[in-house]
Amino acid sequence: MPDARPPARPPGGAAHAPLPAPRDDAALYRLLVLSVADYAIFALDPDGHVVTWNEGARRLKGYEPHEIIGRHFSVFYPLSEKDKPAQELAQARVHGRFEDEGWRVRKDGTLFWANVIITPLYDEARQVVGFAKVTRDLTERKKAQEHLLAYSQQIAAEEAARRAAEGHAEALAELNRALEESAKQLEEQASELEQQHEEAQSLAEELEERNAQMQALVEEAQVARVEAESANQAKSAFLAVMSHELRTPINAIIGYTELIAAEVSGPLNDAQRMHLGRVRTNARHLVSLIENVLTLSRVEAGKETVYRETTDACALARESADVLAPAASAKGLRFVIDTPRDPCWMSTDPTRLRQVLINLLSNAIKFTDQGEVSLEVRPQDAMVRFTVRDTGEGIAPEMLDRVYDAFWQANQSHANRRAGAGLGLSVAKQIVALLGGTIAVDSEVGVGSAFSVSVPTLAP
């Protein structure tokens, strides 16, 4: 007579169906996950609510399926980490996976040290429909690590004490021998030491006074450093606020000049077009200056962010050159752009890289009164090199170390100082560093300068 008893239920009451038929692979895999007792494996909906619960989760966290399914998984975290669950789901969405170790809370309120892995679950349209969460109890391992660390520290302390004791013993023995020798000498020099006592006392008092002076100087230097840092932060904040306030009306000026140039309000004669072009050129120059000030203040405050995307370096170079072509033409300069025919793909921040190229080209045009300004693009291994050359006045060797200083120009005389705030090269160098690249200069007075920027094709 066949056995009429129902099939045995998996231990712990994990929420799953009876053993599936051999060919029901999905159900069998689901039963396998739900039956695992050493790992807590469960699923969350897109908002973080528990939708499945396996045997390992029941054993590790203490909840029965009907007690936890439908509740938010933040109940497993200490109250001091109330924002962490949402951050973990956000990280998993962005990076496709999140892993962490930390303290978690059981149903009875006790804590355990857990390794947690969260993985997004996608539908056929690659939309996130939930998350898979795997938790492993590492409390014993952490205790063992802490015990081992404490034991190692104890052994190290004992060994250090032993060595110190041996050293002290040797020092004491040497000191004893020295004292015996000194005793003999002191007997002979007693009268001389008596005479020198007052001099030694005077010297000690002088040393104490100098030490007090040095301490006062150190404290003054510390106060000065704090004040300098505060002033620098205030300067950066002021520059950022003022630059934002200035950029708004300047952008309005540019917008209105473009509307007038489009003859929205009526036709223009040649003189009006010429004057309007000068207004627009100077307004754009002022916007560029403001952007450099903003970039400088963000970099100094540590708030400048790089947004990378796949970019054609050759096309970016040509676009940057198009912005400065009218300025070169206005000075009668030859403007040469040399790029490969094929695209030069790289992962970088195109806005920041364009700002670097425009700053270098603008600087070259500014300091070149005749001849040529050129921009060359060359792929080199895992880098792309941009070289801006000019036939301008050049930079003296003793000045090369200062070309990247903010608000500085090689020729500081009032008669020869060029228009500009001296920010272009300083901002360019700091942006190139943020992009993981390097910048170098080669210059000769009376011949011209060449600035080379090398940027990696992939994110560093």
C-alpha cells in the first residue's frame, strides 16, 4: 500500500512550494534558494519591501515569513543608520551591485555582524523590478579578528616592553660606568663647577625665556594659518557668488545682441553690425572669464566635479577652434587646426576639456601679434595629446615656474600687460589634473610657446 503521508516541509517554515517536478528548473531553483539555511536570501520590491523569505533568513534574523513579508528591509538596520537602506538601493541601481559589512538587527533586538550583497533584478526591458539581497552572518569571524588583533597588540606591547627593558638595562649599566668615572672627575672639578653654577643657572633661565618666545611664535603661526584658510574660503565663496551674479546679466546681454543681430527689431547697417559684434565678443570674453573664476573657486573649495562621457577628441578640438577663429582672424593670424581624419574616441568630460582648449587657444592668440597659432591633436597609446603652438613673444626661462599661478602674467608691466585676469593657464592646469592628465610648456623668448596637454582615453 503506497505511503499516504504528505511530503515533508523544509526546516524552519521557509515560504516556498513543495518539491517541483524534475523538469521545472525555475521552481527547483526557487526551492533551492528558499531552503538554504546558512545564508539569508530574499527579494525586495523596487521600494525595499520584503517579498520572499528563505530558511536562512528566518534562522539568521528571527522572523517568520508571515511576520516580515511586506515590511521594509530597514527594520534590519540600527536606528543610527536609518538613511543607509535607501543609499544602498541607490548604489545598487547605479553600479549594478552593492556590497557592505556592518551591524544588523535581529527580531529580538540583538546585533550581528553581516556581509550584505544587493543586486538589482531587471525585466526584459532592463527596468529594475526589485532587488536580490544576500546576507551572511560574520559575527564569529569579526570576534575572531578582534581577538586576534587584541592578542597581536598585546604580544607587540610585551615585546616592546621587553626590548625597552633590555635597552634600559644596558643604558643603566653604561650610565653606572659613566657615573663612576664622573664621580672621579667631579671630585677634581668641584671647585670649577661651583664657579660655573651661576652661569648655568643664567643660561637655563635664558633658554626658558626663548622657549616661551618660540611657543608664542608657534601659536601666532597657527592662528595666522587658520585665519589664512578662513580668508581663502571666504574669497572662494565671494568669487562664486559674484561670478554667478555677474553671469546672469551678461548672458542676457548676449541674448539680446543675438536677437538684434537677427534683425528681429529691424534691419541693421554695417556700422551697427560692427559695433554689435564688438559688444557680443566682449560679452562672451567676460562670460569666459567668469567661468574661469567659478572653476577656480570650485577647485579651491574641492567641489569641482567631472562628468565623463564618450567623446570624439578631434571633433571637440575643431569645435573649440571654431570659437576662437574670429579672434585670430581679427588679428590677421594664420589659424591652423591639425587633427586625424578618423575620430579619436575617449572617455572624458567634454565641457571641462573644451574649457582647457579654449583657454590655451585664447592665451596663444592674446600673446601673438603676428604669425601663426595652431592646434594639433595626436593619439598616443592610451592618451590623446593636444598641442597649442604660437609665434608670440614667448616666456623667459625664469618665468616658466609661475605661468600656472592664478592672476599672474609673464609680462607684468602696465604698458605691456595684456587683457585678461591671468586665470586661463591656472584653471587649465587644475582641470587637466582632475581629468587625470598632464600639461607641459616649451617656450623661447621671441620665438613662441607650445603648451601640450595629455589626457587619458579612459578614466584613470
